[in-house]
Amino acid sequence: QVWNDSSLSWDSTYPYEEVVLPVSDVWIPSLSVKNALKVETQPESSHLLVFRNGTVHHKVLMWITVGCDFNLYLYPFTNDWCVIALDGWNSEGCGEKVTFGRISLMGKTRGDWRAVDVRKDEVRNASVFLVSLSTRGFNVIVSLIIPTFLIMLADIVSFILPLVEGERISFKVTLVLGFVMFLLILSDMLPGTSQCPPLIRYHFCVCLFFLVLSMIESMVVTQLAVDGSLFSFHASGCSTFRDTNAKSRKESQDNKNEMQGYAPELLRCVTEPHVDNCLLQRIVKVLENMQEKEQDTQKSKCFANKVDKICFLVYLGSFILYVVVMLYFICDVPCEINHFDF
């Protein structure tokens, strides 16, 4: 701090050009920060320097904590200003008018944030410092954005897995659970909310929605491939564990009775010469039934594959549309913040 106090000047009869005085014996102009959350001031020395003409030189250290509403809309590609309204206790009327000399930056980097520049401006007849801050997005890109797109790529490629064996469902469930754990572990890396919340938060929500939707689609299509319908109803209208066991026992008994019914007829076919074609007819009938069941199964699989292809195209088109919309918001939908609202 440098100021002029005429009461401390002296004439030429005093042989010294400058003197050192205790800080406690001299009036010190006070500085205030209008948007500060916390200010700590400490003199660098317990003495100050006074010149013959009343000019006073005094060094003071200030630790200032300000609340900056930072624009995080494009995080991690963020570059914005933080305002420090440093001025005298009263800059109007009977007060102090503070002028600043050369301004320089020290300690430019801390974590993922980097101080780029600082400049002085006048706002509402008050001096303010505008500190330009930016983020180093490499860590966030490598840790969050690239893994997210790799997971989405794996989900899209997983449509080539077979339906009936259940490999696709198990793989997609693993993807969903892994993505949820991924968000829980790395959620601390995301910045807090502001007037312009970061688009990356919406990106993670949309990706999770796509993964869950893809998993549900695989479950539905697998059900179509196995049973030919979305729901399998029993005669009783419900499918409990007890009903399933009862149905299995009934089918086993029916098969046993059917096989027991084959024996007398086959014996009759062998002992009676006039029924020489009955055995062949029975075999043909069994083969026809098996072929009919196989055709029904193939029809169900074919229908499920068609539905799966349609769902895949809709899924891929929706994801591409989402990427286009996200790029539109990044490029053409800015978010503005009033930094001087204090």
C-alpha cells in the first residue's frame, strides 16, 4: 500500500529523507472486499516507511475467500471469470479512492484448475479484479467421458450376442451394474451445481437410461424367442412354483401313459398282418409332431430376430440423435451468468 499523509511530512531542516515508524502509530487505510466470504489481513512487517513528502509505504498480506458462481455448463471444457471486488471501505464521497499498479499471477495451478489471466476493471464506480480460470479437462476426459462412450459402444455391439442362451441378458445386466458402480465411485469428480449445471451430469443420466432400456429390450425379445409371446399363462391363470411342479409331474405321467399306450398298438401291428403299415404311420406321426414343434420354434426365433433388429435400429438411431442434440446444446445453446450480482 502506498498513500500520502500530509501530517507525516517534514521540512528540509530535518536531515533524513525517510523514517521507519511502527504500524500501530500510523493511520492505515482499510481495504474491503464486497463479495468476500472471508478476509484475513496481516501486515508483512510491524513497521512502515514514511518519506519526507508524507508518502507512506506499507506492505500487507490478505487472504481472501470469495464465492464465484462459475459457469460449469461445458465442464470439463470450462473457462470463466471470477470477480474480486477489492476497494476502499467507501469509494464515494468522503472515503478512499484506491488505485492499483501492476498486477501479476502467482501459483497459477491448483488441482484441475488453472489461473490464466487477471485484469482490473471498473464496475459501479468500484475497482474489481477479474481472474480468468480454466479447467484442465484431460483427467476428466480419460476418467469419465471416454469410459462412458466405451461402455455404450460395448452395449451396442452386444446386440450380436445370441438371444436364447441368455448370454446377452447376463452381459447387459453386468453393463448396467458396472455403470452404476462407475458413477458412484467417480461422482466426487463432478463439480457442484450452479446457475449453469454441467451438461455432463445429464449425459450420465441419459447413458444409464439407454443401458437400462437396452437390457429390458433384450429380456422382452428373449421371451419372444423362447415362448413366442410376452406372457405365458397356465390354465389356472398364474404361474407359481407349485403349479409348475404339478404341471411337470402331469406331463411326465402323460408321456408315460402315452408310451404305455404305444406298446399294445405296436404289438398289434406286429401280430396282425393286415395292419402292416400302422407302425410306419405311428413313426411318421411322431416325426410330424416333432417337425411342427420345430417349425413353431423357428417361427418364434425368426419373429424375435426381426423385432430385435428393429429395436437395434431404433436404439442406434436414438443414440445418434442424442449425440447430435448434445452437440447442439454444446455449440448453440449458451448459458450466461451475471458475475456482478453482489
